Amino acid sequence: MKEESSRDHGSQPLDRLLDELRLTNHALVGASSEQLTHKQVQKARKGREVTANIQRKIVAALEAAAGGDKGRFKREDLFNYGP
């Protein structure tokens, strides 16, 4: 049980940012050029630990959904835990 709670990091900055930008999980999945699922985005928003690869995919999808500015968002700004 202790290990499970260490994988739950609470609501992430990603969640607040998506709300501010009025972007849905569906918008991120649609903007992704890689395999990204609604379930992965939801887990990431709510703070369940996702891999560094999924974090990278979410950053790329967010950049595409928010206008295509490469380098606008950094993983460290979206997640409060490391890969």
C-alpha cells in the first residue's frame, strides 16, 4: 500500500494549465502525432505516475494543441515529479 501512494502525486500543473487553455483530454489525444490515449492523459492530469515517455508525448501534444510553439512547454512545468 505504501508503494501505491508514492505513485500518486496529486493534481498536476498540467491539469490547471489544460483548464486555463480550455483544452480537453480529447483535444490532446487528437493533436498528438504519436500513440497517446485518453487514459494516459487522465492519469497524468490526476497525478498517477506516468513514464517519462508518456510525459514527453503529452508535452508534444500540448504544444501542437496550443498552437504548435515548439519549446513553449517543459516537462518540469507540467509535472511535479521526475521521470
